[in-house]
Amino acid sequence: MDRTALDRGSAPLGEAVFRALCAALRDGVYRPGDRIVEDEVAEKLAVSRTPVREALGRLLAKGLVQHAGGRGLVVRRPDAGEVLELYAMREILEGAGARLAAGQATAPEIDMLRDLAESFAAATDDPGKMARLNRALHEAIVRAARNRFLDGALREMQDAIAVLGPTTFSVGGRPEVAIAEHAAIVAAIAARDPDAAEQAARAHIREALRARLKLMQAAG
């Protein structure tokens, strides 16, 4: 993470730092148990300590980091119960997004979904790239759903997902299965079949949970 990770746009600096830290969590720059040091973040992003302190306070309030005595703030390691709860809600929300997209998506949006699914399928040798394309595909589906409340809920959930650790696309066999799952979701949306779209999206999240639990078991 460096100053290029800071995308301010019209957002306040504290918000931009918070988003940069969330992206660093998602990308594995910081992993569960790692320290996040205020001075180091400020230096890497070339900002003062004030917006970094504000961003870290938000991470703490969201439960993404925690105090660890003399070590300062560290990235939290969610337990299995939290992961199950998170994926249960994710299945519901992602399913709703696909259902709504089946009725709302425009032809150009469906073309974009196909392009993203194809790019994902072509990236099987790079789990990190697959994770980024997977997020882009899911975000495109939610945009096509045209529901601001669903969008807000899923954005909040993405922050929680950020601390889960390595991408599930590092699990053997998961990329190939996910390619087929994405194809089913996109095909159902293109066919304007809300029931099939929701079912495919929910099945996709259930398989993602299965892979996540494998990763947690392997990590001990």
C-alpha cells in the first residue's frame, strides 16, 4: 500500500484513508493478526496522522481491528460462528441482488456481466486477480439491481469480508467451480429468470462458504 492507493475524488481525506485500508485488507496487505501502525500508514499514504487516526477509529468501531495490549491495533481474526453468520446474510443479499438484476439489468449491463465472467474465467492462474474480478462482477450485478438499500448493505458487508484472510480462489478446484457458478448467474439474469438467478447466486455463496471453511480449517 502506498500513496497511489489513496483515491480521494470528492471524499474527505479520512474517508479516502478508510477506503484505502479496507482495500488493503481485502487484497491481503494486512492479514488477521497483523499490526496496523498509525505512523506507518500515514507515511505510506503521504498524509498526516489525523485522517489515519480517524480511519483506524472507524475500523475499530466496525470490529475489523482490535486492541492487542502493547501491540496496538491488530486485524481481527473472525471465528467460525461469525463467518457462518456473515455468509448466511451474504447469501440472502446476493440472492436478492441477482433476482432484482434479472428484472432490471439493461442489455449493455448484461454484456458487461458476460465480459467480467469471461475475464474471471481467463484468470485461473492468479487467485488475487480472480478475487478482484469476482468483486467487480458482484458489484455490477448489484448496480444492475437498482436498489440503493441493497447496495448499502452489501458495501457494509464487504468491509467485514475484508478481514477473512486469503481469497477462497486459492482452494483447489474452487476457481473452476466458480466459473460455472458465474455462468449460471449471468445466464439466468440474461434470460430474465429471477427465480433461477436467485438460486444460482445463493448456491454460489454457499460454495464460497464451503471453501472459506476449508481455508480456516487448514490454517488451524
